[in-house]
Amino acid sequence: MNSKDKTEPEKKPGLVKSFIDYFYGNFIVLLLGVVSLPLITRVLSTDEFGRTNIFLSAVSIIYIMAILGLDQSYIRYYYREGTDRRRLLLQCVRLPFLLILILAAVYFLFSTPLNALLFERDGMDITLLVMLYTVTSVFERFLFLNIRMEQNGKLYSNLNILSKVLYIGLIFIFAFFLGDDFRVGLYALTLPLFFVTAGLLIRFLRQGRQDPDKPPHDITDRELLAYGIPFVPMLLMEWLLSSMDKWSIRLFNDFSETGIYSAAMQIMSIILTFKITFVAFWSPVAMEKYENEPEERCHAFFRDTFDKVQFLCFFAAFGITLFRGIIVLLLGEGYRDAVRIIPFLTMMPILSILFEMIGQGIKFTGKTIYFNYASLAAILCNLTGNTLLVPRFRGIGAALATALTYVVYFFIGARLAGKCYPVQYDYKKCCISLILYGIYAAYASLAPDTGTISLAISITAGILGLSLHLFINRQTLKGLLQYAGQLFTKLRRKKER
């Protein structure tokens, strides 16, 4: 081992510090999201807000078809010994860039019928915004991924903060000129993405060219595609999972109900900031652990982390549902019905985070086809649920279908991940907490919400469920409190020095 190899681990931030570097920026983004969501829901009516979310759904599928799963290939081979990381990024981005240009050109040619289908509106600015967002998103994905793999949490956090600040500022600007028009959301989403990505591209180009004296790595384009392409069906299925509810409401109801549901989903998106933070931190850490540490130590690390994360996830779920009435007040009068949608929807981010943890085992072994099996089962569940529930129960039905879908997705994923990389996770406590929360979510969604007695019963049910969750996970809670105390003591001693 050369001297560079010896010193490199010392330069890496500790696990907690690395997570904090990611978290602080995303926590600020979360706070900014609390500002931007009520701002956009007061600028846009429920119909116009519904159109904005259909835009996000449409551009996402174009992006997925172009990326070819090569972002996952970049993660997989980044830490392989002898990899030229700059060359790897260029290898991975080349084909998606060509594909996204072709798809954008196709959208331009058929923009009139496509815009009418998606938005019931047409215009050159709408078409150009769709094209600009999708093309930029390819570069954004790889350039942000590069920062994540460098474990440069501060830069990652600061750029997310900048993007959110620009988004809020542009809402004010375009609301002044356009008023209650869904294009306000389109401009506010697209322009920050473009500016931040342009800055990252300049940073990447200024880092220098490939070293001509360094021998090229032996990772071929075919190898990258072979690993990445199986992710495409999985990502398309995930798109269906995240979009089928909105499209079902759009087909069976109208843009207004879509807007109310999307507002509740935006609250989940704020919560998903924690997931984004965790995944940005966890994926490279998990891969590095797997590549460099003994299996027994890896298993213990993954098991302990899962235990703590599942406890915190369900704790947060109970808290969000208990205070959902206050949260919905932020949205504005037209969005009050979102209070009944939130309880079931909250199961989506928490199970998604837990799936990300256990799913690493599938990525380690390269058996990414298993993701497709889990996604296919979840899609069938989601399609059936939306078809049966949305016509009768509207947004609540879509939320329930989404919750059941993620339950199926998580448990099938857990089964398949266990076949690839068996870690003895404590699923028993997780299942009990899931059942407790599911019962409470059903009551909170369907029970009457008017009157002091109904409110008191709902709060009591939530506190009872949360108390049982704390009791079941009392050892985990004790460990977290001890760890927090040790961390606080270390920080205090540092200050005293």
C-alpha cells in the first residue's frame, strides 16, 4: 500500500460528520420548503397546481428513459480499484445526453397534442420549458452524483439551498407577471435547475482533463450498460408508483382534486428531504463498507443502522399525523381536504427510506433484476388499488392505494434482498410499529374530524400508538439517547479546548 493510500482514510470525515454535512443543507431546504409550499398554493388555484404536478410527472418519465440506469453504474464502479473516475463519469453521461436530445426533439415535433393531453394548454414557452428541464436533468443527475460520491456534503447541501432560494424568488417574480397560471411553477422549477447545473458543469470542466499518462481503466461501455439497463424498468415502475395516483385522480376526477392531492404529496416531498439526505449519505457509505470491510462487521453495521432508522421513521410518522391539522393550515383554504390524505401518504416516505437500506444488498451483488420483480408486484397492487378506490374515495383512496403499494414493495424487496445479501434485520419490531401506525392512519383518514370530542379521540389514539411504538423500541431509544449524550459531550469538550 502506498503512502497516498495510507493517508486517504484519515482525510475522510467521520460517519456522523459526513451525515451532518448532508443533513444541515437539507434541513434548511426543508425549512425553505415550509415557506415555498404555502407560497405556491396561495399563488396557484388547485387546478393550476394540479397542472404543475402533471408537468413534473411528464418530465420525469422522459428523463428515466434517457438515463439508461447509467447513474447506478457510476455508483457501482466509482470505488473499484483502478477506476479513472473522471473518465467513468464521461462514459456514463455520453449516451444519455444523446438520447435526451432525441427525446426532446420528438416532444417538440408533437408538442401541440402532447401539451393538450398533459395540460389542456399549449404554447411555445411550455414546450421549451419541458425540453430544457429534461435535458438539464440528465447533467444535473450525474454532476450531483459526482459530488455525492466525493462525499462532499457541504457543497451538496449549499447547492440544494441555493436551488430552493432561487425557486422561491422566481415564484414571486413570475406570479407578479403571470398570476394564477401553472407556468409560474414551470419557470420556478426549471430555471434554478438550469443555473445550478451550469455552475456544476463549469466546476467539473475546471477540475482539469484526464491524466494522459494514467492507463485507462478496463470498464467498458457494454459493462456499464449491462449493469445499468436493468434499473430502467425498475425506475419506470417507480415512476408509475409515484405518478399513477395523480393520473388516476386526473382521469377519474379533475385537475382540482389532483391539485389537493398533489399539495398533500408536496408535504410528503418536504419529508422526503430526509430520504434524499439519507440516500445521498448512505449509498456511497454502504458501498464503501461492502467493498472494504469484513462481512461480519458490515452485517452488524447495517443491522444496527436499520434498527435506529426504522425507529426514527415511525416516530416521525406518528408525529406528522398527530399534527397534520396544523400542517394543512399552511396550504391555504382551498387545500383543507388534504388533512385526510396525509395519514396514509406518510407511509410512502418511511417505507421508501427503509427499502433504500435493505435494497443495498441487491445492488452489492448486481442482481438488479430483483428490483423489477418488487416493482412489478407493487405496480399491480397500485393499479388495482387506484382503479377500485379512487372513483369512490377520491384522494383518500389514492393515498390508501399508495400506502398498500409501498407495504408490498418493502416486504417483497426485503425478501429478495435477503436472498442476495442476508443480514439478520429485526423485522419483528418494524412490523409491529407498521401495524400500529396503519391502524392509526386508517382512523385519522376515515373518522369524523369535526367537534372537540372527535379531535380529542384522534389525538388520544395517536399518543397511544406512539407510546406503544416507544415501548417496543425502548432499547433502541436508550441506545440513541446514549449516543446523543456521548456526541454532545465530545462537542462540549471540543469547545472547551
